Amino acid sequence: MTSSFLALGEALPSPTPHLVARRDGSVGWMIFNRPDRRNAISVDIWQAIPELMRTFNEDSRIRSIVLTGAGDRAFIAGADISEFDSARANALEGEAYEARNNAAYSAISSSPKPVIARINGFCIGGGVAIALACDIRIASRGSTFAIPAARLGLGYPPQAVGLLLRAISASQAKLLISTAQQVDSEEALRIGLIDRLCEKDDLDALLFSLTHTISENAPLTIAAGNMVIDALNERPTSGRDGQDAIRACFDSEDYREGRMAFMEKRKPKFQGR
């Protein structure tokens, strides 16, 4: 299902073959590309995420960013546990590993462009945190979610827990972490882990509808809205001032275009400036 995404549009440079970057029209694609390991996140992937997010953010043609997994079995089945003996063997190494994780989460969550997690299949551990760093999460029916830290004896990082608490209640977060049990897609929707749920065959139509709609709207307004929502929700925004972004909207060519299009009863053509 997702293998076709590896050939979408044009390829963008990536520091690792395990994380594929492409641009297709107005959409930037970040594809976790380890289908043989259910797209488990290796150290090189954690390190590459901030660089690719900068590439997407700096490309004015890109209006939305989609994160997904290669193959049809998993979004991301967590961090690569086989690396833990070498990269996360003790508290000191764990802190360095966590710093890479946090940089990846922050790069995703602080993007001024809407970031959508397209989830099909397993979404486990670090995959849950990656999905929660996104602005919008859509999933196919039959996907499964879990935070198995308690089965491994490791501490789930504070920033990942913070992302979890912005989506679900404290009691639900404690339930997920304490039991380490998998929840199905219906339960994930009910508690707020995901925002939309559909049949597997309808997932890409839903995604296209979202990205197409976003592409037709004013980028500066979307960026300002995301910034203010994040600030009010105590989510990092890299020190940007939401009020400045709102003022920039009113001084923009897009605002003038929006007013003219409304008066002329036509669809606006926004340029992001």
C-alpha cells in the first residue's frame, strides 16, 4: 500500500536510505523505510528527522507534510531495540539517545506547516510519540497502538509523555504506560490518540482530501493558527511570537487576495506571502 509512496513526485536529499523524503505537488513526504523491521527507528533515522523537517519547512511549494511508513504492516513499530546495547546501555547513553529523540519530536511539532501522521498497521512506542508530535493523526481500521516501555524496563522520555498528555487524559496515559497493552484503532479514536479513522482502502482518499484542502488555504493563517494553538497548549514553538504571526497575516498579500476573492465570488489563490 505505502510502497508506491517511495516513487511519488521528486526525491529530496536524505542523510539515510532508511528515511525517504519526497515532494509531490504541495505535499512533503517523510517515509520511514525499514519495512523488514516494521519501520523501527534506528539512530540514523532519529538524527535525520530534524534535517528533513528543515528541508520541508524551507520549501515554499510544500503546504503540508505527511509522515508514513513503507510497506503495509506498520507506521512505526517503535525504536530499534537491537541498538539499545550499544546506544542506550546505561543512564548516560540513555540521556544522549533521549536528546536525539527530543530533537526529532521538536522538529516535527514546531513546524509551521500542518504535519499529518498517516498510520496503517503497528504504531508502537516511539512510533506513538512520533505520531503525537504531528498536528493531525489519521489511521486505518485495524491499526494497533501501544507503549511497551514497562515490558522493557526503560523510562518513557518526558517529552514523549508530554506529547501523550496533550492528546489524552492523564488517567488514560497512565493506563497505556502501566499496562503496556495494545489498543485497537477504535479505542485509539475514542481516547484521542488519533483524529480520524477509516477503512484501509479509504485512507489515501482521506489523506488526499486533507492535503488538498490545506493546499487551497492561506499558509500564513495556518502557520499563525498552529503557533497560537501550540502556545496556548504549552507546546514548544521555538520562541516564535504568535501575535507577530497574526499581524503578518493582516499585512500579507494573501489577506488582500482573500478579501478580493470573497468580493469577486471566486476561489482565492494564496501564495504564502
